[in-house]
Amino acid sequence: MIRTIGVEKGLSNVESFLKSRGYNIKEFENNELNDKKFLNGVDFIVSTGQDDNFIGIENSSTKVPIISAEGRTPENIEKQIIRER
């Protein structure tokens, strides 16, 4: 099954890498994080790690895992996605 990953705007290196690895990518901005339609359409969220508003999302009814990109390579982020499948 192909995973759909929500990638925060500004993480173009992560977006490009994950696209090249066959993932569907949905770029988002912070204001979309309260949109249940968006959250229900992604399997993971990759954030810049610079906004604490992500804390409440993982505990919401959608249970979308959040991966912080801060200090991590795109390869490392993919490894986490694979581990948490």
C-alpha cells in the first residue's frame, strides 16, 4: 500500500526524497492541521519541528503520527515511516 505523507511547506528536500521513493505527498501549512479532512487523508505528518501546535494533533481522534524533521535527513525520516507502518 502506498502511504500518503503530509509534509509541511518548506521541507522541499524531504518532499522530493519521499516522492522519489514512491510516497504520495500532500504539502500543508499550519492552518490545515485543524482540518479533519486533511488529517484523515494522510498516514504520517512530517513537520519542521518548529511549532508546538503539533503536540495536540497526535492525541486527536485521527491518531496521525507526527515526525519532526528537525536535525534529521530525509533517509532517516523514511526509516521512521517504515518502522511505524
